Amino acid sequence: MVPQVLSRPLVSAKWLAEAVRAGRVGPSLRVLDTSWYPPQERNARQEFKERHIPGASFFDIEECRDQSSPYDFMLPSESHFADYVGRLGVSNDTHVVVYDGDQLGTFYAPRAWWMFRAFGHREVSVLNGGFKNWLKEGHPVTAEDSQPAPAVFKAKLNRALLKTFEEMMENVGSLQFQVVDSRPEGRFRGTELDQGLESGHIPGSVNIPFHSFLSENGHEKSIEELQQLFQEKQVDLSKPLTATCRKGVTACHIALAAFLCGKQDVAVYDGSWSEWFRRAPPRYKLSEMKRNK
């Protein structure tokens, strides 16, 4: 029996630049700019119009989400996701490469990577180093609007990669899975506000800030360094693990880092702290600030 080839969680700028130069961007390879910024800071769609990787399309995370939810960026329905990515020319046979233009190198791209995986798509990769390093390495950009031919995408939600509020509540007592929170330490500890929201953490969770997984230049750290980060926080990658954050975005950096270490089944708590803060009983919102009052 031939072993199944693992999907590529990362591709290098060099690999993608060669694919662009060879004219391989098309039905079998789609490149998606998944950038999102606070509106008062940057305009992701406008920046995409001005310059992007040749052949790329803009993946608007504001459009590809559950717009009826009170929480930011919750997963859309299977049909919504399938229709949206189909219009971007993505079929079930397409290798999808996602990137964003964040100054850190990567911010929202792992969320899009996880979304594709959550809806059953295996061949999806994050551009290692992001658009920042694509530019730094001198690869081509364009303002040309690529209009891919629509494709048919069939989405099937993999429930194993998703945790709900109810499952997180039950886990506080049962401890059936480990929980890692990717927010900055001050927000995890509850010593600083998080965009106006009181912060703190879920009982039993540990903190590995998402930027810990990135090198100074914005590339993903080596597998050995990633493994050490988990080991230092006594996270056992052989056991069930769920990632959380503020709104289900940087939690996906934990899922990506674990995937690179060989663990492909990390679940993401989609509602994350935004939902937990509003729905959990006070005793389940641990905060040093409250304790010190």
C-alpha cells in the first residue's frame, strides 16, 4: 500500500515565484490574499488592488464568515464557503496557497488555511514569510485583476477540527483535551484590556503567544524550535489539543505549528475569548486583574 502524501502546510516564496513564472497559477493552483486589518489602520482590499502576487485573488474574510453571528469571523456554512471559494476559481482538486500582508509576516493566512482544512480541503498551504518577505526577496507584483473562471467546490465540515462553547464548558470539568491560548501574555493573564474587552483566560488553559512561532523576519520557526515551545508549556502533542485566542484567528497559528510538528488534528475554538467572555460564568473567567482588586 502506497503511503498517502501529506499536504504541504508551508510553501516558500521561491517555490511560489517559480510557479508564477512557469504560468502554473490557474485551476490547479490558486493564490489567495487573505489580508485583513482594522479599517482605521489599513485597507486590505485597496492594497490588494494596488499590488499583489501575480494571479492572486482577494479572499475577503469579512464576506466568508457567518454574518448572522454576534462574534467576529465565525465559520460560514458549508454552502456559503463552497460558493465563495468556488467563485475564486477553487475546486476540490486545486492546490490553494494563502498569504497576507501583515508586518509580522503572517497573521490571517493561517486562519484561511484552517478554514479550508475544516471544510475538508487537504491541499492548502501558507506562504512562509508572507507578502512582506515576498517583497523583500524581490519577487514580482502586479495591479492586474485576475478573473478566475468559477469552479465547483464541495465543502464537508470536519467537526473534529472545531470546538463549540458547550464543548469548552464541559472540558473545564472533564479535562478531555488540552487548551492553548495564543493571545499576548498580558491579555491571557488579564492584566491588560483586549480592544476594550476585559481579558483573562479559560480555566486549565496555557499561553503560547502566536508570535512565538514566528522568527524575527516573519518566517515560521524550525520544527525543533516549535516542538520546544510546546514542550516548555508541557503541551503533549500526542494528546488531544484545542487552540483558542480572541476571535479564532491567531489560534490557527497554534494549529499550523502543531501540524508542522506532525499533529494534524488540533481543533480551534471558533468563538474564543469573544464568546467565552460573554457566555461563561464569572468563575470560569480567570483574571489576575480581578484577583488583585
